[in-house]
Amino acid sequence: MSLIDYFKARKKTTASVAKERLQIIVSHERTQRNQPDYLPDLQRDLVAVIRKYIPISDDMVQVSLDKTDDHSVLELNITLPEAS
Amino acid sequence: MSLIDYFKARKKTTASVAKERLQIIVSHERTQRNQPDYLPDLQRDLVAVIRKYIPISDDMVQVSLDKTDDHSVLELNITLPEAS
């Protein structure tokens, strides 16, 4: 399954209200387990970058971080208000 | 399928050489088709943000952009040299 198919499949399972959505996923595979994990800091920077393009407040951003020993996946979900 | 499962499944299908990999995916669903697409600019900013944490050169970054009428998916794949 390609990535665009994955996201389109996900779209169908959520409410079908027409909203603008932006989703950012960062997947980090580490080779060494004792490396620092910079994803929490990166998350803050990513939100700052997005704000250059679209006005978002913190409460529009849902964040989740899944971690295993050698793999971290950071997910940011941003639902934007209707364009006026 | 959860996202972390998706990335772990992808990992198994690629060469199993232990390398550090960072993958960033931006999925943008638009409600209006005539909106400007800022993903190409965003791509440059994302690389700049990653450079705050890890030294990467342009040739380490593979980019792909999949677009349909109302959905764009930007994918950045970064394979890092072995930590010394």
C-alpha cells in the first residue's frame, strides 16, 4: 500500500465533514538505543514552521508519540477552521 | 492498522542494514481546490528544522510529492550516515 492510499483510507474512516486537515508524521529509526530522542523538541519546531503558512493555535494541534526501543513515531494532527 | 505498525511493516520490506532513518510525511487535505499549495515551500523549511538536530546534506534527502485534486502528500526520506 502506498502512502497516499494509506492517508486516503484513513480519511474515509473519519467524519466526512469537509475540513482542511494537515497531518505531519515523523518516523525515526535509531541504530543506537542510547541516543537522545529529539522528537519532542522537533514537535515544537514543526508547529512554528507550519505557523509561517497557516494561522494555528495550540488547541488545534493534537500530538501523539509512539515509541519502541529503536523506533519513534511522532504524529501531529491539525484541523483548520473553515476558510472564510 | 496504526501508524507505528505501518512504518514497522515498511521497515521490514527495505534492506535490513542498520542505518538511522528519518521519515517525514505531510498530508494536506484541502477543502477548496483553488488554494495555494504550500508544501513545496514547507519542504525546504522542514529540512532546515531537521538540520538543527542532525547534520544532513541535500543529497541525503529524498523527496516525493503525491497530489490529487484535494489531497497532497509530501514525503521526505532521510538516511543518515552511521554514527561514529
